[in-house]
Amino acid sequence: MNSPGREIELASKYKPYRRLVSFFDLERGNHIMATINAPKVDLFLDSGAYSAKTQGVKINISEYIQFIKDHQDILGAYANLDVIGNAAGTWENQRTMEKAGLSPLPVFHQGEDERYLKRYLKRYDYIALGGLVGSSTKVIEAWLSRIFKDYICDEKGWPIVKVHGFGLTSFPLLIRYPWYSVDSTSWVITGRLGSIHIPRYRGGKWIYDELAWKIAVSNRSPSSKEAGKHITTLTPKEKEIFLSYIHSKGYQLGSSSFRKEPQTYQLKDNERWSEKKPADKAAKRQVECIEEPGICNQYHLRDEMNIIFYLDLEKSLPEWPWQFTPVATQGLGL
């Protein structure tokens, strides 16, 4: 997670006009205040039920309702408190929140009784699909293709309701279906793992409606030995295109040098340990000296580049609603 200060900095610099925040993850004041004080954005509040369940915590629906009422003036939308794996429980919470005077987005999960999805489609014009985390892309794709074909879209492929996709990290799934909105932490996870997204390049243009490149740039990335996976293993032409892209966005690759020092060594400015502390106290430890800051040695710069990529991707997508064309899938037709 970024600190509140970092959240404000990113919001001020790139002005994303839509953001999702999680009730479960909020730091009860700090995180939400960082968002309030940032430039105006359209906030989408998620209950965070999935995260809560993975940590064995139960969200109190009364507290969730009260939180929404206290901050309703800054929320563009908010989701129902879903009960993972229990469609009836999710529906009960939907009704509870509505009786409290709220209008939450109903949430339907992959694998649940589709009678509830039909119920939502009859009553609401904006719903959310969940349960997209944890399954393979092929399984999710087969399910989404059927759901959009049989329920979400009419016979000509036009969506009849707005749909939000929770935790949508797969790029092909992101651009294939006529989502109204999605959320993903892919931009930050990719950067922290040492990589950035860049669009394909063809005919002198950047292509956003095809599978993007994900190129590792970190000096410490294990991908540095895989052809076409790391900046150092690209072909000369690929590297030229890559550098052209990052330079066009105002960034540099950067450079570092490495050396071994005793574990008692005192780091200087622009230096940091680049490997874990060895168990053997007599063993030396590798130090990275940042000679030129850039995306190869600064994760926050990779964060920024990935934000830019997704903002550009959003601009390139057709305006909602757009037509969905089903493609036959083999197997996994759940």
C-alpha cells in the first residue's frame, strides 16, 4: 500500500478521476483523508470482504453502513457487503443496506447460483462481478464469456446494464468485455516486482487494444536471464522501441553499480543493500550504488509509468457501451 502522502502525490500529479478504496483496508481516517484532500475523484467504495475473509475477519455491516453514511458526500458508488460463497447471504446484506436508506451495487460471484444474477439484472442498472481472483484466466474467460453472452448483453451484444469487474488483473480480459468500470492493483504489483507495462508498437503508433508488453527493468529482477523478458535481453530494435516509449513519457532507464561490502559497512547517500543479510556474519553483502535514478532502480518511478500506461489505455478504449462479440471457447465452459 502507498502511504497517504504518496497517495496525494500520485493523485495530484496524474489526476485519476476514478479510484477504488476498500473499507476493510482503510486506516480509519488517514487513508480516507488522503483521498478527501486529493484532487476531486469519483470514489468507488468496496467493502473489502474478500480481503477480510482471507484474514479470518468478519466485517460488521452496521459499521459499514455507518461509514458510508458518514462519507456519502464523497462517494460516487459503493458496493454491497458481499458474503463470499454465499449468494443468499449477499442478497440479505443487500436488502439490509437498502432498508438503511442506501443504494449499494449488488455483487455476484463466479460459481454462485445464477438465479441471483437474474434477480439483480431485473432490479438494478449497475452491478458488480466478483470471484475473479484465484482462478485461472481460462476458467474466468469461459465464465465471463457465457455470463456476458447469456445475461449481460442483448442478442446483438450490447450490454443492458453497467458492470464493474472486481480485481481484474488480466489484460486480455480487461479489453475483451464491455466493462463500465474495473479495479486492479496490477499497476503497483507490476512495478514492485520490477516491471512496467508498455503498449505494442506498429506502423509508428502505440497499440493499446492488444496484449501489452510487460518488461522487467529492475537490476535485481530474476528475468534478466530470460530473452525478451528484461530490458537487457531485448533485441536492439526492441530496446530502441522500449527506450523511445519511456523517454516520450519523461522517464529514464537509470543506472546502478554493485559491489560487495562487509555487513558492518555504513551505507552512504544513494546506496542501499541489494540482497538479504547473509546468515554468515563474516560473509560480505551486495550494495547497490544508484548512479542515475530511473525506472531500473526506483520503484516509485515504475509506479508512475504504470499509472500512465493505464490512463492511456483507458483513453484508447471505446466509450461505453460498446458491443461484445462472443468467441467460441474450447473446454472449461462452466
